[in-house]
Amino acid sequence: MAKIQGAVTVNEERCKGCDLCVVACPCDVLALQPKEVNNRGYHFAYMARPERCTGCTSCAMVCPDACIEVYRVKVE
Amino acid sequence: MELNEIIRPENKVYAKPRLMNSNHMHYCPGCSHGVVHKLVAEVLEEMGQEETAIGITPVGCAVFAYNYIDIDWIEAAHGRAPAIASAVKRLQPDKLVFTYQGDGDLAAIGTAETIHAANRGENIAIIFINNAIYGMTGGQMAPTTLLGQKTATTPYGRRVDLNGYPLSIAPILAGLDGTCYVTRQSVHTPAAVRKAKAAIRKAFENSLAGRGCSLVEVVSTCNSGWKLSPAEANRWMIENMFPKYPLGDLKNV
Amino acid sequence: MSEEVKLLKGNEAIALAAIRYGCDGYFGYPITPQSEVLETLMEQQPWDTTGMVVLQAESEVAAINMVYAGAACGKVVFTSSSSPGVSLMQEGISYIAAAELPALIVNVQRGGPGLGTIQPSQADYFQATKGGGHGDYHLIVLAPSSVQEMVDFVGLAWDLAFKYRTPAMILADGVIGQMMEKVTLPPQRRRRTMEELIKQCPWAVTGKKGRDKNICTSLELESDKMEIINNRLQSTYRDIARHEKRYEAYNVEGADYLIVAFGSIARICRKSIDIARERGLRIGLIRPITLWPFPSEAVAQAARGTKGVLTVEINAGQMIEDVRQAINDRAMPIEHYGRLGGMVPDPEEVLDALNRLLINPTK
């Protein structure tokens, strides 16, 4: 059976660490960097559990700063 | 499969719309404005209307929308965006003309322009961000502020005897003969974002087709003004804003 | 339409002239004594002939913002109102000036302050010439004294407004707006095509076809950039002041006294001067046509060698400040005569005032 596998990239400098993508993700993929910050001082989002990502785009859709790009492949 | 095998151009299914440039937006983290800006850019791009679109920015947080979306813009005096849009559309009827306004701009100082542009049936789309507070000036009471809601000018909560009732604009506009489409949306979940995008598209199509005035109210959060985290603000909006400003189409003719 | 001679009210003349000068849009709100501008336009239905847009707005505030919008689109647009309505428009006028847009505002003045009277007045001189709204800006202010000038100044105002990218005002009053005279209307000027507009106004908001986006705004939060914008405005005003001062001189050679008067009252003063000449008294007249920029040099030169200067204004003494500054001579008697509340002086009254204030002043 074909399995969908996804991944996201976060524009770390554009991200303001608002956490909305983390909340929106149905698969608990994303988290905010616990320590690291960007140039503006925000704890930006990152894929904490990339293996769970299905590329559903939920995180990107609710992102107010349009900093998430989503990729998706079908794995046979 | 390795991440670098997935993250390839041919596998990209979502990205920032091209019309939204890379300027860093001045909005607070988690602000609804960013999502709605993105939807405006996406819809214009998908409709292929970037060369015909003319947007009118308000006074308020969205005053700088013109810095983020690469179309032609006019920055309005506080509240006057619908008057400006009316003139632009009448003078250039082939253009897609829309305003982007907040609740103070549209529902307080600009109430007259809003109602009269809608009532004249101007072929414009009005995008109305209702977050029940003045964001840019530092969180004062808006006409749409809920009873009991604390703001900088209602520090003990909005009181009817002092401040009157929250103003619900969409039903007023829905009752006017000049409007063709009046809807309330939100952008707090992926499903809501999809619906809001469809609503903006419909409003833009109405402007191009000359069907009359469209209002897309987006019930939004102002987490800074509300003094909540973005996620808490979404919950507060669901619990408190939606009962007063219920989502859905009020008019679609 | 070719050139045409007609008997018209000043307000009607404004409307017909606007159509003939290729106007793209008018936005206005009824107020006495200028409502005939909107009424005449609606009667003419120019949208069917030239394609001009005419819209009765919900308020003067909306109307001036529609003008701001039209100007931002590079269109030839105008509004008209009378004093209280023009007060309401001041914010919008400031925005138009700040955004460096060409537009025409017609003020057919009535007496104030407040709701005042519907009778004529020139009490908006300060408002028109000193800025009116907030911030450092000027309007080009043209003061017609005949119905023919109501026609001619519509075209002149737009030419200047587009040349300098700045709003212009026709400062008329209820006398000029309401009186009827024979006028020659210009031949119909064709409205510009969109291609011509874009060529003339590459900054206009027309949809970003084949170019980067255009933004029309008066906002700049960074002070160093805002100062640059302000300096550019001031430089434009200096250019205008250098090149666009206009006035009419009457009987100034060898005059013993000089009257400075603009608009409707200047006509009455001419009559006073003719009466005085028959009585052997030589009085000259300088009629500023541009109230801003004020023709200071012409006033100063005409005043030289006279025994005194009288400004006659239908107000409590406003232009006299510019006249004093222009002449800049404490030894020169400079007096003001005016009537208020909608009263208009007659020619003999002006001569009485000249006698009382300058020739035989009561100590």
C-alpha cells in the first residue's frame, strides 16, 4: 500500500515562534526550538519528529508569516 | 525515505505565494493579519489578477499591507477606504478593487463610508478584520469589543452603560440592497483557512464581474491586545467571539 | 463640441468647463451656494458623452477621499463645496498634498464661522492659503473674479496641478458662484486614453501591468525619509512661487492710493476706482489671481510711491497680513476694510473707507 511521506522547511529568520503551526499539526511533528533563537530573538519552529509528517499543509496554512514550505511524496 | 529526498522542488505542495514578498511583516507573532494577507496574495495569484488588482489599505495595523503584497495600492485616511475604493472602481471599472480594513477603521470612524459604499452597490470587495480591539494604537476598545472585554480604555471590562453594545456590522450590510455577498469567516484552523480563502475568491470575482459589494468579515485574534498567547487567543475567540459573531454566509445572491 | 458662448451662472460654468477640459471624475456633496455644480453635471450626464464619472458622495469627507483616489489613479478629478464643507475636507486635502497628487478643489465661499450664513464671504483666505489641514503644505489657490475666470481657471488649475503634482483650489465666493455672465466655453478637450494617462503619470495606481507596483501613500514612519519627502514638497512650493504668481493691475501708474482686493470684491473696487477717477482721485488696484503663491513683488512695487494701501476683503482682514509682509514698510499706512456675515460692500462704501482710513484718518 502506498504511504504518504511529508516534510516541511521553516524559514527560520521569518518565523516568529507563534506556535500556531505546532498546535495545528495533527501528527505532532513540529515544535519550537527550546533554546536556539533567530536574529530577532524568536524560538523558531522546526520538525521535532519528521518521520511523522504526512505533508498535510495544516501548519503552513495557519502560519501567519508564510514561513513554512511543505513537501510530499508517495512511497510505494 | 530521507528528508533530503522529500524536500525537492518537484515534491513541493505548499509555499508562500509569489505575490507575497519576502519583507518581514511587522505584525505580532500569531496575528491573523498574516494569514489573511497570504490568502489575498494566493487568491489574486490563482485568479491571475495581479495586474488588475488595486488594494486600499486602512489606518490601523494593516496600514503597511502594501509593503507585503506586490500589487498596486492606495493608503487611505482612517475609515475612508470604501469611499476610495468606490472612486477607483468607477474610474477604472475593469479593475479588481478591494479594501482591507480593521474594526476601528471600518466600524467606528468609517461606518458611514462602509454603509454607503455597500448601499450604492459599489463593485468592490471589503475584507474586514474583526478582532474586537484597536491593535496599532495599543489595545483600546473597538466598536466590536465584547461586553466585559478588558481593553486599554475599558480596563474593567466593556460596560453597556459606559460604552454601549458591541456593533455587529455584517448583518447591517447584509440588509442592504447593494451587497451581493456577506460572509463571516475565520482563519484559526486549516479548515477555516480554506473556507476563508474561498470566500475571498468569491468576493474578488464579484468585484471583477460587477455584481455589487461583497463583505468578507474575518473574525480574528489580536493576541497582543488580548494579552494571550496566539493559541490561547484562538480558544478565547472560539468561546467568546463566535457566539456574538457567528461564522457563515449571511447573504449570497 | 467647439467653442461656445453662453450665459451662465458661475457654478454652472465650473461644471461645463470641467466636462470640456476632459475631466475624468467629479465627487461632491450638496451645500449652498455651490450645489449647481453637482446639479449641472447630473443634468449634463457626461458619462454618456465623454465618459466622465459623476458621483454624489455621502459627505464632503467621502467626496474629498474619492478625489484623493481619483488623483492617485492619475485621473483628472475635482470636487466642489462651500466653506463648512471645505473645512470637512481639510484632512483629505492634506493627504492629497502629502501624496503629491494633482487635484482640483473648488470652494464657493460663504460666511462663517460655524454654520454661518449662505451669503458670500472671503473668510476662508487663511484656510486656503496657509495650509488649512495639518502639516507643512500649500495649495495653488486661484481667485476668480468673473464667470469667465471660473471657466478658465478650471483648466489652469488642472494644468498647474499636474505640472507640479499638487492640489489646486479655486477660491470663489457666493457672488461669483451665483451671478450670471456671458462666457466663452472652450472646445471639448478629449479625455486621455489609459495609455496617455500612464505615460503622463507613471506613478498612477492603474494595476501593475508591465512594471513594479505603485503605492500611493502619505505615510513614512522613518523620520529621515519623511524629512526628505517634506524637503521635496518645499522645493516644489519654491518652484511654484518662482514661476506661477499671477495678478491683474489696474490703474496703478501714478496712483496716489493702492487697493489690493481679490475675487468678487475686486470687481466692486474697480467701480470705486472709476468713480474716484471722475472725482480727481487716482487709485490703483492690484488683484491677486494666485492667492498662493501671493504676488508679493507686484503688490510691493505698486505700493511704492503711493500714500497708503487699502485691502478690501469680505472678511475681518486676512489677506492684509500678506500685503503687509509684501510691502514690509512700517512707514506705509496699510489698512483693511471689510464686511462680515455675508454683507458685501458697495463701491461708495469702499471709497468712504479709503477716505476714513487713509486720506483723512480720524486720530
